[in-house]
Amino acid sequence: MPSARSGSSGDRLTGDLARAAASWVSFVLALGLSGVALAAARGAGVSGDAARAVPAVVVLAVTVPLVLAAHGRSRWQSVLGMRRPVLALAGAAVGLGAAGLVLLADHLAGGAGGFAVTGVDVPRLLLWLVVTLLLAAALEAVPEELALRGGVFGGLRGHLPGWLAGVVTTAAFVLAPAAAIWATAQLGEWSGVGVPPATFAPGGQDPVSYAVLVASFGVVLLLVRAVVGSVWACVGYHLAFLVVNRLLLGDPATTGLAVRTGEGPELLVMGYLALTAAVLGVVALRRRGGRR
């Protein structure tokens, strides 16, 4: 006969798995709803930053309350990792530091043909930074990190080996955009709003390259969570990563910053992800060795 203790353990496992799944579903649902809301807003003539704000508000407003409710206040710090919001600055510093080192190395190695800033429009750059940080935090960094590195990883790691919880979380991260695009297509069909057809990768990107990039990014974010111990550090790193990428890949007329990339921006992006992973991986291994 199973003991009451084993039954209690089984109940905890079932509950944590359900909460982890609810976190992922909440985020995917929010993205699906945001796609429909954006299509409807554009159909009504909304454009520019106002149109970009629509999905950001929807994703934040749907994901955060649902994830917090699924886990309950007593689990916000222990499971979701919502301790010390100031650690977002530490995460951002890690991201900016890694990107800065890789860009400096590319500049030095490439000489006149390496990375360089070729023009700066300071007022435009500052305005772009403010708008981008606000929208990226609401649409991506806060809801994604709370749902995935918080709800999914936090809910699983109490029952699975850390590496396995990380693999499942990374898989959930890779699949979330495709699931959200499918959800947008279904919700658009049901509501009669015209939305883009369902695809694996957004914006017509190569599915394999997109999956590799997202998986690599997800691994780094898990290392940030493991080393710093706060989901806010993941939010900070996420924002730093997005800002640097958009400056490298963006239109100078929009960002206010014109740059030249010697090795190509995609290689530079993978470079600073790899550097972050290497440094945080060493820190995590040293800590683990010290506890033995």
C-alpha cells in the first residue's frame, strides 16, 4: 500500500508539472492573442510605435497575472525566482560586457574592416533606446522570463535533474514561437481577423537557423538563472541581448546608430552568446565543485 508521504510527493509532482505547463500555455496564449490584436489594430489604421505597443501590452497583461496566479504568492520567490529586482542590472551588465568584449575583439582583429561605429544621432538613439526597452520588456523579456525560466524551469527543477529541467525548458522556449504563430492563426480564423499564415519561424526566417539561435539563447538564460538565482537577472540579460542585436541589425535611420560589422552580425551574436555561456558555465561548475 502506498504511504501517505508518497501520495503527498506524487501530488506535489503533479501540481508542479501542471503549474509549469500552465506557465508555458499562458505565454503562448498571450502571444496568440497579441498577434490578433496587432492585426486588428493595423486594420483600424494604427501604425508606428502605437501599433508596436498593442502586442506588448497584451502579452504583459495576459502572461504575468496568469503565471503569478498559477504559482501562488508563496512560490513567487522560491520557484519563480522573483527575488531582488535590482539583479536585473547584473544580468544586463553580463550581456553588455560579453557583447562589448566580442565587438572589441572583432574591431581589433579586423583592423580598418572590423566592427566600428560610423555615425551617431544622439537624440534619436536615446529616444530609440527608451521606446525599445519599454516595448521589449513588456513584449518579451518580462513575460518570457517569468513564464519560462521562472514558471517552467522553476517548477521542474525540484523534481528533475537540473540538466533535464534545462533541456525541457529550452525545448519549450524553442517551440513557443511556433505554437504562438499557430495560436494566432487559429484565433484569427475564429474571430474573423486576417492574420499571417502559421509557420515555424516568424518573419520568414530560416527555421533551422532560428531554432539554433533560440536554443543557444535559452541555454545562456538558464545559466544566468542558475548562477545569479533570480529571474530578474534573466530579464536584464534578455533586454541587453535584444538591444545590442537590434542596434547591430537595425536601420540607422531608426536607431540613430550606424555600425559596420566585420564578420557579419550573426557571427557576432553567436560569439557573445558563446562567451557568456563559457564564463557562466565555468562559474556554475566551480560552485558545484566547491559544494562537494
